Amino acid sequence: MKCINNIRRRLLSIVLLVTLILMTGCGKADYSLPYDTYSTNSSYTIKSMGSARKAETFAADLCVVSQNYNESAVDMSEADAAALFSIDEKQVLYSKNAHEVMHPASLTKVMTALLAMKHGNRDDVLTASSNVIITESGAQLCGLKPGDTMTLDQALRILLLYSANDVAIMIAEQYGSTVDNFCNMMTEEAHALGATNCNFVNPNGLTEDEQYVTPYDMYLIFKEACKYELFKEIISMSGYTTTYYDKNGDAVNFDKSNTNRFVNGDVQAPEGITVIGGKTGTTAAAGHCLILLSSDTSGKSYISIIMKSSDGTILYSEMNELLEIIHK
């Protein structure tokens, strides 16, 4: 009897050891919780403290697009990519090449503004370094000189309304210490939002091979920026007048209209659609780009984007056709 008991103890020890190995992941067996919407103990539903809680998915409040959709609804032949998203209903109303990697041009500045709003305060005072001197032909500039100062509030308005490339550099150095570090922060923040197919190497969108984004990435970034009331306030302004100061303390006047033709009054949106605001972008490599936040008469919100349109006038015509889908 004693011998039998010893054998049983040894067998029990072996069984316990094998069980422990499997539970700690050292064995070859692969165990996972089944996906079951009705089970109280699955990867979908969690039983905790006597009450069931459903885990919210990452994309619970996002529009998700995997392929081109509703392409026959509009003639988008002059643009390489476009999309229209219903924010409230979380629906994709139109999609053409939403996951194509493209040059972002000044749509980049939405990401720059998002990081600045996240890490800064409106009354922060920014000082321009010698790096704000940009000599690239055709680059949109505020005209900053080393030693010039302005608040973040002023900088954001000039950045988003007038698309000043030199102001983007000043913002990047303020909140990233260096432009390179700030661009790493931009990429990391974008990836955290799910915009994983983009990369930033400058804060203004001037063309560089390693700077790229997809239209869907821009939707995710723009949607996040729109959570800031300051951002929505700025992009809705038709123009901006302010005074900043040079290194000697002398006043420098700034007075410019919004580059967005819907907002500055040059182009009218379709009947029943209100364009709240957005961001423009144009370079030789990126073509003509535009992303918008709009609403319909019931107050529902929409994000629309067109990238690499062939011409500025055509861009706004295409955008109006895209917005008309809302009523179809």
C-alpha cells in the first residue's frame, strides 16, 4: 500500500509539473481565449467583479475603409485619391485609393498643430532661430527672421490659415528642441492614432522622399485635431490680422486671408452643406490637396479629403462633387 501511494504521489507530481509548464507558455501547446460575443469569459466579453463589461475596440469611433468604395458616384479622374467619411454614423461614403502612400504637402501642418496643442499653451512665447530662413522657391512664408517672437496662439493661426513653412520650423524647435526630434514625435503620435502608413521628416510638408502619408492617415490625424476647439476655431477663420515682434522689440504686422477658398469666400459649398474649415496643401510632387470638416443641415459632421488633384480650380470642383454625395 505504501509503495502504491508513493507511485500515486509521483504521478500526481508529474501531472502538476506538465500542467504548470503548459500554463506558463513553456510547452508547445497554444491556448487562447475564444472570440465569443455571448460568452462571459472570452476575449470579447470580460467577467469582472460580478458584472460583465465589453471591451471597446480601437476602431469603435472610426470609419474603416479597406478598398475603393462608391467610385461611380463622382468623377474623381483628376485626383489620385479621395475619401468622404460620415463622422457621426461612422460610415465611409466614398473612397478612392485611401491607403495609397503619397506626399502630404502642407496637410503635414495638421500634425504639427496637433502636437503643439498637445504639448504647449496658447500664451507660450516662441522665438525664431536661424533655421526659419527657407530659400526654397515658391515656399509659403510668414517672413520670420532670427529673434522674432510670437505666442503659440499666433503661430498656430499663421500656420493653419496662411500655411507658413517658417512658422512650422519655429513650432517644431519650441516643442521638440530640434526639428528632427519633433518630426520623430510627429510620427510616433500619428502611429499611436492608428495612422501607421505615414512618416514625417519635416514639420511643414516641403517635399522630401521620406515624408509620406495616406489619405486615411490624414483622416485619422485631422479627426484627432478636430477634438481641440482651438483648432476648429482657427480653421474656420476667413483671415487673420496680428502683430508680432522682431529681435529689437519692434512690431511686425501680419494680415492674410485663409488659403482655403471655401472659408475665404471664393468658393461656395453645395446647398445644405456648411464647410467649417480645413487645410490646404500644394507642391509639385503632391499636387493640389485639401482636407475639410463639414456639416449638413441636421448637424452631422463629415471629413472629406482629396490628394494630388491636377489643378487648384479642379480641386474645389471635385470637392464640391464629393460633398454632394452627402445628400444622395
